[in-house]
Amino acid sequence: MNDEFKPYPPLDFIEDRLFAGLPRDGRETMAEAARDDVIPEIRLSAWLRDSIELVARAMSTPKPSINQAGQIWSVTYRGTRNGQEVRGRIPMLFDRPCEGEGWQGWLVSCDPDYASRADVIIDTRELGIAPAACMVQTWNRVEALRDGDAPFLGQVDPVTLAAIRAVAAERPAARPGDGFPGVLGQREIGEGVFVLTGQDLGPAHDPRWGYRRLYYELSTMLPEVAPGHDYDD
């Protein structure tokens, strides 16, 4: 494993992003920012401008009236960690409806440096999806509910969804291999069907193991899906 490569962002930053705890009051913080008398001029890079435009386009997409496979929603999670309440939202790709009031699918993140062979990188620009939902964690299948205020982040096409399902069905061995973080490549999973993924997980000190532990922990904080009526697949 290449010990010189340091995935970005660092794991401690990701941990804070997911589990930093509740701020005293987000609305108060925004109000304080609005009272600032001096607003510095900010020059954005072309990449950042493009990313902002892509987010704005994705967020301006009308919310679908019904849930469907392939949609990406920002679902809520809530729990307690080290005695502190944490709460937030995390993108989730809907795959199939549960027997109850919820959906099965995979958590989605935005950290391609931590991609493994079981993480599918999707082309958010081509699909019109928010950049925060660029990496589907097919190793992290979950069940969750969508609340009425959930932001809609976009939808993958049927071909992309089928490719993601194929990667999820591979079920690679959850043991150290000889792969490296930060290395992406296309691979064929069917006749003429290619996906962009990372490499196999490396030895125990591969930071992608720690990355998985963080997201596995987060998945335990998703609301439990209650029994309800059945949906048609």
C-alpha cells in the first residue's frame, strides 16, 4: 500500500462532519452572519462555480410526488455518540420499497478518495445530481424513511441503477486485499456495461476501513422502518 497517499478529506474531518453534534441554534447562527456589516469579496474558482451551479440545478428540480427506485433523497439520522446528541441528513439512493413505510437502498457520500471496489462513482453532472451524492456505497445497504422535508438530490437512470445493483450483488470479501485508496478505474460488469469504482480494500491500516466504520455507525442512527402497507416494486 502507498503510505504516502493521504486521502482527502482526513478521517477526523469526516467524523466531525457526520457526528459533530447539534449546534446551539442554526437559525441564530445564520442571523448573526446576516448582521455582519462587511461582506468580503470572494472570488470563486471555475470548478467551485460549476459545483454551485450544479447544486442549484439539482435543488431546483421539482420533488417527485411518489417515491421511485433510482431516486436520491437526503434522509435524516439521529442518535447519541459519546454522550452527545447528533443529528443530520445523509444522501440515500432508493432501490426497493420495504414491506413497511420505507425504502431499502444504499447510503451515498462524496469522498472518492475512499472508494473501494464496492463504491460506484456516478457522473453527477451528466445526471443532474447534486455533487454531494457522487459515490454509492453498495456495501452499506440500509432501510430508511423519507420525511416530508427531505431534499430531493436527483435520480439515476435505469441503466446506472442496474449497474449499481450488479456491483452490490458481487459482495466482495470483507477482508484485507492488495488495493489502494485514491485509485479509480473503469471496469466491465456486464456486456458493454462499465462502472467507475475504487480498488479492493488494502491491509488493516488502509484508511478506507476506518471510513467504513464511520458510515456503518451512522447507518445505525437511521430511523427504524415501521410496519405498514406494501408497495409495488
